[in-house]
Amino acid sequence: MNPSNYLYLSAILFSIGAVGVLVRRNAIVLFMCVELMLNASNLAFVSFARVHGNLDGQVIAFFVMVVAAAEVVVGLAIIMTIFRTRRSASVDEANLLKY
Amino acid sequence: MSPFSGGLATVAEVATATEASGLFTLTWLLVGLPLLGAAVLLLGGRRTDRWGHWLGVAMSGGSFVVAALLFFGLLGRAAEERTVTQHLFDWIAVGTFTVPFDLRVDQLSMTFVLLITGVGTLIHIYSVGYMSHDHDRRRFFAYLNLFVASMLLLVLANNYLLLYVGWEGVGLASYLLIGFWFVKDSAAVASKKAFVVNRVGDVGLSIAVMLMFVTFGSVAFDGVLTNAASASESQLTWIGLALLLAACGKSAQFPLQSWLLDAMEGPTPVSALIHAATMVTAGVYLIARSNAIFDAAPTAQTAVVIIGAITLLMGAVIGCAKDDIKKALAGSTMSQIGYMILAAGLGPVGYVFAIFHLVTHGFFKATMFLGAGSVMHGMNDNVNMRRYGGLRAVMVVTWITFMAGYFAILGIPPFAGFFSKDKIIEAAFSVNTLTGLVTLLGAGITAFYMTRLVAMTFFGKARWEDDAHPHESPGIMTGPIAVLAFLSTVGGFALAYGNGIEHWLEPVLGFKEPVIGIPVPALTAITLAVVLVGAALGWVLYARRSVPVVAPAGNLLTRAARADLYGDAFNEAVFMRPGQYLTRWLVWFDNRVVDGVVNGTAATIGGLSGRARRLQTGFTRSYALSMLGGAALVVFALVLVRL
């Protein structure tokens, strides 16, 4: 199968994720979109590893997974705390940190 | 040199010095004793309050005893072997240039040492009584000792750099003593003024020392004065003028005379010390010591004579108008030092008489200043002569001793001033008739203002304030005055006997007998006549007529003289105000321009960052958008570069 198809899929997934981050307000959904973007890039890395015939892309994909897992741990905890204090997970309302 | 050539002139040669041995190893004690006294009294603090003043007297007296021993030691030697140096240690050693810490005892420095320690000790003793009511008497004696030590270092130094140390020490001690009652605003201002004006003169001395180093490669007396002939006349003229500036500062000569009258803010013994034994005599010493330089620089000599003549008349005129007894005496000092400076500018005919007059002046001026202090002591520290009058009945000792000083300054034979002042007038006439006339006129004015002072204080009707109860001062004060009065009476004759002082000082200063067109007794008679006219005028105006308690408005000259001939006004207008405007402008420049640039930069950056801060909206998704945009830009740029 043509490896460029994987790349197209990766680009579509990344775009969906990015648009989701920009347009949705719920922090949980935002988070899921970020995961989508990370995994889209993982797919691209793995595809390129296949195309070039070496393991660099696959190794980096593992790194990305680790970062994503760590991010989920910290991020979900923050979202939980915000939700407990404000009774809402909307990112637009959590706007106290500004000029 | 032309006016002085020919005749039996001897020009001073720097005698070959012998290193101190035997008795002369004590030389360092002259400076060391008073310095030790000052150190103990200043460091000892309140613990030394009870006996501190006696320590001060003992240290000054001890120095006098050493001086007397050395004097007799010198007398026992042949005239050409009377220069003794004591090497204490190497002070500055830079490559081939070394400045040793050497003391030099010769006829000139010995004369000064005896005057400083002798008169100084008498003033110390007097101060024990005069300052007995002052709770800070110990500090006073510490400063007095410091003053004497500095002055001794000044006259004993064997090179100009060490002389400079003593010179500065004298300036410091005078500052401390004039401002002794520093809680009084006027005293604090006067001490600051004395210090600042002296500093102007000190610049002259430092320039002179630098010029000497450049010209001769040495600052030692032996190196500079023996080689004076090797330098060009213009070099010597500049050195001479710089030395003259230095002398003007310390000796209160025109145009640096303004500090002396204000210096009367100090306690009266300080005035006596400054005027009689230390400080103002330093300028005369400097010029006399540098005689080899001045002899070879006629232009500088002429400048010295002119400065002396101007100050002589200025001081005398100021002395005529002052109602403050101490200021009248201060004007008189200016005038008398003017005589000495003038004489020192006359060359070999005058050096010896300048020093001679300096010594007799030390006697009679100390007598009169201490007498004035005694009068003030009995009159509740009132200095206004218009509130004195008729004091001869209640202060007999003070009156009699003061009259000895009075006759001495007038130059009435056989009192001390007659011998020295007459010789200066004679020397002045021998060089230049105009100079002679100035000194003659000065003698007349001197007689006038001194008669005025004496008449207003001791004669006439009592004009005392209601609460004044004049009384004679205690013996510890009148004793020293009596000794000084005795010296004022016989000192001149004793020194002039058999031309003693000429023979004594000739090896150091050189000497040439003044030659004048008319017989000497005729000139003496003319001088005495002028003096008597001045005195008679003063007597008629201030003893025969009653003296008003409030000073009359006076004519133009009187008003000018009361304002110190506008010396202060001139300084204020020419130096002080422009200086203040300059500093004000500099402050403005600093505040507005320098600080403006700095503050302006800070304000600009602060303002810009205030604007940029608005970008932080707190709206999470806008951050996400900008990150996406940034990432897209980076990718776009990478693609662009790759292409």
C-alpha cells in the first residue's frame, strides 16, 4: 500500500485535532483533540520510519507516547481541580491568568 | 639683580650640613614632644580632662627647653658649621628619587623654633587660665599642641615636600582651632573659610614643588637652593610666583587676606598663636628660606614687594575702622606681615630685617592679643571697643603690658619694634623711594589705629554695659603677658645689639647693608615724626573727644574699611556666586539631561511593554491559535529555505 496514504490520514487526523482544539470549549474534549494530534504525528513518524527503512521514527513515536501519558496525568489532574472549584470545565471561563 | 649688586653684599650660600651628633640627636624631640602631647590628649579622651592642659603646657615647654639647648649648641659652633641635619628615616623612595624625613637646624630655623616654642609655651600657660571655664579645655590643648608640632615641622623640614606636610598640618590645626566653638555658626563658617582660602595658597606650594622637581630633579633644600643658578630666570620666576601664592595664603596677604579677620572667631589665645608664633609667619619663612630662588628672579621679587605694600596699607586702613578689638588687631597683623613680606622681597638688604621684625612682632603682637583676651575676660567677652573705655584704672597689669606692646608696634625707641621696623623702612628706601614712602605711610597709619585702639579701650570715660564688672585677670594669665611685654620692651635692643641678628642670620639669608641718600638718623627722625603725627591724630580724635557708643555712619573710606575693603564682597561676586551658579547649572544638567536620558529610556521601555502586555488575554484558545499560526510559520519558513 502506498505509504503516502498513511500520511494523508495523518494530516487529516492532525487537522481534525487542531480544529477541535481551536473551536471546542470543554477542556476534556480539548484534551482528546490534543491526543488526536499527538497520535496523528505518531502515525506520520512511523510511516516515515517505514519509508526510510530505519527505526528513528519508531523510537520517537515511543517518546511521544510517554510524553502524552505524562501529559494526561498532569492535565487531567488540573482539569479536575478547575472543575471542582469553578463547577465548569470550559476553557473560556478559566481566563484569570492574563495581563 | 642690578639694584643689589656691588658693595659689601654677601649672598646666602647653602652651608654644607653636618649630620646630627651628640646634643643635636635630640632635634626630633622638638616636633615629637608636642605631637605626642596632641596624640595623648586626643586619644586619651575624657580620662585626661583633669590634667590634660598641664600635659599640653609641659610638652610645649619641653620643646622650648630642647630648642634652648640646641640654640646654645649652635652658638658654640663656628658660624659656617651651624647647619645640622638629622636623618630620621627614608620617607619616599621611588627609583632614584628619594625624599628623606630629614630635619634641618640652622640659624633661620632655630630663630623660628625659639619663637614658636617660646611664645607658644607662654600662650599655652595663658590658655590654662583663659579656658578654665570651658568644659572642652583638653581638646583645646590637644589642638594647640598639634598646631605647634605642625609649625615646628614646617620650619625644621629639610626639603620642600616635608615642609608641605607641616604646611598642611598648620592649615588643619588652624581650621580646628578657629572652629573650636563650632556650635556657633559664625565660628564654623570662619574655620571653613580659613581652610578654603588656605587651600588656594596650598595649590601654589604644590605647583612650586612640582616645578622644582621638574627643574632641579630634587625637592631638597640642598638640591634646589644650591643649584638655583643652573635654572633659567623664567623657570625661577614661575617657581617664585608659585611660592608667593603659597605665602599669600598662609600669611593672609592680598588677595588671599580675607580669612584672617574672620579667624577672630576662635578663642583669643588661638588668635595670639596664629598671629604671633605660627601660621602667618610661615609665608615669610617660605620666602626667606627660598632666598636663592628669589635673588635670581627679580620679577618675582618685585611681585613680592608689591603684594607686601598693598597688604601693608590694606591692613592698616582696615585696622583704623574696626570697633571689634580683635579685628582691629587682626588688621594690624595683616599690615605688619605686609612689612615682612615687603622686606623679604627686597632681597639681601631685607631678608634679615623681615625675620627680625617677625620676631619682635611675635613678641608685641602676642602681648597685645593676650592683653585683648584679658580685657575680654573682664568684660564678659564683649569685643566692642565702643563699650570699653577707662579700663586702665581697673586692669593695671593688662594696661601697662599692653602699653609696652603699643609702643613696640609704633616703633618708639627703645621698644622692640623701633629696631626692626626702622630697619625695614631704611631697606625699603635704599631700594626704591616709592616703596620707602609706602612703608613710612604705613607706619603713620599704624600709629593712628593703635592709638585709637588704646584710647578707646584704656582711656576716656567708661562706656561699659550695665552688667559689666571689669576686673584684672588671674596671675596665670597676666604672668605670660608680663613676660611677653618684657620681651617687647627689650627684645629689639637685645637682638639688634652689636648687629647680633644680622651676624646670626647672614650665613643663611645673605646680607647687604642698606645704603640710602640721607643720613640714617635723619630718616629715623622723619619716621618718628610721622609716627607721632599719626598717634597725635588718634589721640585727639578718640581720647580728647568722647567716643559715641553707637558707631557713626562714617565716610566712604570708613565704610569700606569696615567691610574689609570689600574683599569678601569681591570674592563673593567673582568666585562664590559664579561657582554657585555653575554648581546649580550642573545640578540642573544632571537632573534633567543625564537623569532624563536614563529615566526616559526606562519610561519608553516600560510604556512599550505595557502595551505588549495586552496580548496576554487569558483566552486559552487564542493562545492555541497563535501557537498553531507560529508552527505553521516555522514550517512554511523551513519549506521556503529548503526550496
